[in-house]
Amino acid sequence: MDKDSKIYIAGHRGLVGSAILKQLKAQGFTNFVLRTHSELDLVDARAVGDFFAQEKPEYVFLAAAKVGGIVANNTYRGDFIYANLMIQNNVVHHSYLNGVKKLLFLGSTCIYPKECPQPMKEDYLLTDTLEYTNEPYAIAKIAGIKLCESYNLQYGTNFISVMPTNLYGPNDNFDLEKSHVLPALIRKMHLGKALENQDWETVKRDLNARPIESIDGNADESKIIEVLNKYGIVKSEDGIAVEIWGSGRPMREFLWSEDMAEACIFIMQNRNFEDTYEAGQKEIRNTHINIGTGKDVSIKELAEMIKAMVGFEGKLQFNADKPDGTMKKLTDVSKLHGLGWKHNIELEEGLEKMYKWYNS
């Protein structure tokens, strides 16, 4: 990419998209074409076609997706598979029709089997059954990988798929119904600490910024306690407790979103589709690239780290009646390292940066 190349970031307000935009600007890129969801619904094929025909972007970062945690994925199964398939199909197809030079498609490591050997290599794709709770989302992302591969092989396009591990960072989703585990734990313990200290100013400021079920800081304290209890911030005669779904035993890997953005830009700038597989292969498959740290922690360890960082002194209650999801999801990042990129931010530093951003 040249500094004045026309770049479209689909999902530029999201966790990864906003980090990509920020880093590209910092590196001196200036020619962006951006649309919010209200300005361009990527599920609408005609609207996407008109957009690409009019704007003719040269490079595309496809970071837009319908995302959520275990609850959202398992509850809104139809929404997740439909929206993600449509977004991918529309953006990839119209990138091909309009001569996009290179596209980077972002997926997720949930594409791998539930009982996948660890660490998860790219070659383990489609070797066994997926985790049930996020199967529709995973199938959509697998379809996106195959869409990019197939267009490259048939049409000679240069579309690359990257599969990030669990991401966290600025502009993350802290909605307690739909968020992933790390931002949810940060918010729960932030509110738990405020309740411990009877700091209603902090509680109300938090709810004004991010209402829960339409309950904001103007609601009666009894209503606030009721909705916080519902979402696992429990006030009782014994003090404050934070409920965490599952046993706490599952292992998870986390990557700082701005590291992910750096990896995406590095690959877009320095690598092509032909670099993602060995020359001479009769069957070209599994060309996607894992993006991660190659390091993991248990949910219990993560919760304890966040508890200490926030200064929450209450109890952590692990609800083993709720689903754990996959017990271990650690990426093999050998391919990524071989392509020349390695992460910079370790989890401890990232948590501090995340909490500072949340409080800003």
C-alpha cells in the first residue's frame, strides 16, 4: 500500500477496525473510505455493490462482523450465521468485481474443532465437530476462509484470511449480555468494587455511560441492585460477589487489539496469498493464518488477575451449571512467526491499559 492508496475498513468503529484505522493514520496513510452501519448495511447486497462501484477502494480490511459471547452466540444462532455469511459474501464478491488489489478477512479461532489438539494448527480446520454454542458463527467464518481461497484460485485475487484469538482493547464491548469474558469481568468487578465502597456516584456514572436493560444511573437504587444481581454482581448480607459462568477451568488466550491491528497491517503490506501455503501443493487449503500469542491462562486465573488489578475484595462465584465452552483454545503461531510477526503486549500490561481506557 502507498500512503495515498484508497483503503476501505469495514467495521472501522469496532474493536479491531478502530485499532487498524488508528495505526494506519499513525503510519501516515491518508486516503480512507469509511461507512458506519447506518450509512452502509453490509448485509444489503445491492447497497454494497453500489458502494464498491462508486468508491473503488484499492485495499480492504474486512473487520465487520456480528459478534458476541457464549450467551449471544447460543441465543441468536440464526442472526449470527445469516448476518456474517451475508457480510462476507457481499464484501468479498464486490471486492473481486471491482478489482480490489488485496483484501484481509478477519475470522476467529472458534473455527477449530471443540476437541482440537493443542496448540491449534491451521491444518486442524474441518477435522472434527465444532463447539455447539458458537457453531453458526464458526461455520460462517469457515465459509469466509473458503470464499477467499476459492476466489484466489479461480480468479487470481489476493484475499488473505487471518484468524485472531480472543481480542481485547479500546472500544471493546462491555454489554453484560453480549460481551466476551474479559471485558465482562472488568466491568463486573469495577461495579462490584463501587458497591463494596457504597460509591453510588461511580455506579451511576457507569450505568449512564452503558445502561443495562434500559436501567441507567437515574434509576432507583433498588432497581439498579436488581439488574446488577441479574447480571452476576450480587449484593447480599454477606457482601458483594461476582458470578462467573462455568467452572473457571477453561484455558483462554488473549491478544491486545492494537497488536492484532499491527499484525493485519504487516500482512497487508508484506505478504500475499501465495505466501500462505507451500509451493507445489496439489491441493491448496488451510491458507488462513492464526494470529495470537501462543500463551494462555485459565478463566479463574484471569478473574484473579482482574480482581487484584481493580481492587475488588469480594467473592468470585463460579457457576458450574453454566457452560464452559471449549476447555482449551491455544493457537499455534508458528506460521505467523515464520511470516515475520510476533506480538508485543503481554496480558498483564494489556489488562492495565484496558482498565485505564475503560475509566477514561
